[in-house]
Amino acid sequence: MCPTSGHPGGSISSGRFVAGLVFETAEYDASRPERPDADVISYAAGHKALGLYAMWALRDEVLRVAAPRCCPRRRAAGCGWRTCSASAATRPRARRCHQVPRKALDGHPTPGTPFVRLSTGASGVGVSASLGLALGARDYYGADAPRVHMVEGEGGMTPGRVAEALAGAGTAGLDNAFLHVDWNQASIDSNRVCRDGDQPGDYVQWDPRELAYLHDWNVIYVPDGKDFQQVLAAQRSALALGARSRRRWSTAR
């Protein structure tokens, strides 16, 4: 990623809970990203793409070193993300980079990236579309539907379309939808997006917990988002709130 790719803050502040999803909470087959019955990690906050690419690259590197047989089969020639801006003429060692198929990384995630199911754009679009994925999965798979884990920030929750989508999901009892909120009170032009105690917000006069409660969602609050153990405990508790037990996975399924 180049220095002008934008939005590094949210990519960093969401890193702990995304790491929890990638390495602990979400259920998927790392060797087969295309499996339709896998849990989905949906970057509703598409501008956090830098964080997605970094975490996906870390996962691939862990697989390459610790369990190469689990690398995605279609990328068996080089499990991992490889890029090289230099030409073979100016940097001899770059020649090997150019032998590995690659494409430019998109500013917002698209299905051109393994494990990414949908594109997200303007604020609010990602939550609505992700809940659509969860609803479709619930309709198709029934009680054993894959889960959809949405990565979002409080700023992305301010559009009205998000409130409408949350209301629909709450009314439907969509128990395979999980919204992980990177609540840091920061946006492009404000450091107080929501109300903070007695201090009014610049965008809205609720905080993410109140908005979720209003639309009949269960809420688990993490007091210290920098504490990885608190984050993991919250994610495990969220899974336990669902009616379904965890499914057993194997690469042979």
C-alpha cells in the first residue's frame, strides 16, 4: 500500500478484534476460500482495507510457515501476498516477484481478494449488504447457517440506512449476524462522532450501544479494546448468545 492510501487509523484500531476473528472466532477452511458454507468476515467499513490486507497477508504467512498444506490450493505456487514495484532490469532480485501472478490491491475490498464476498463503498452500504448476506445464508442453510462478522466503526453507523438495516435484522432475529464496532470517536473531520457522556456528538446523539439496544440487538461492551483477552472473551460470549453450537470443521468436508 502506498502512503496516500488513506484511513490507516481505523485499520490499526480494529486490528485486535480482526485478529481474534481471523485466528480464533470465525470458522472457515483456509485452503478453500471459495467455500459457500464458511463464516464471512465482511469489511463493512471498506476504508479499513489496509488492515484487511495486512491481516490476510499475516494469515497466509503463518500458513506458509506452519502448515503449507493448508495454503489455498489455487495459490500453491506461492502462498502469500507478493508485490514488487521494481523492474527486473533495475533490481535483479525482483525477477522472482514478477513470476508470481498478482494484481493491484483495491482501495476498498472487492471479491477479487480471497475470502472477500462483497464490495463495500459509501458509509452504511457495507452493513446493509452484509446483513443481506446473513439473511440469505440463514434462508439457505437454516439453523446451521454460516455467520457473517461485520467490521465497522461508529462513523459508518450514522447513516439512516444502517438504522433501518439493524431494525430489520433485529426484528427477524438474525442470529448469524455479528457487528464488531471499532468505536474510537474519530472520523475525517471530527474527534467526537457520537455523544460522549454529557458532551454532544458532532454527528449523532447516541453511542453504538444505544443504537444497537434500540433495534433489539444483544450488546457486549469491551471496556478496553487494546486488551486482547477482553476482545476474545467478548467474541466468545457473542457466539454463546446464539442458539447454535459451534460447527466442527475439517479441510475434507
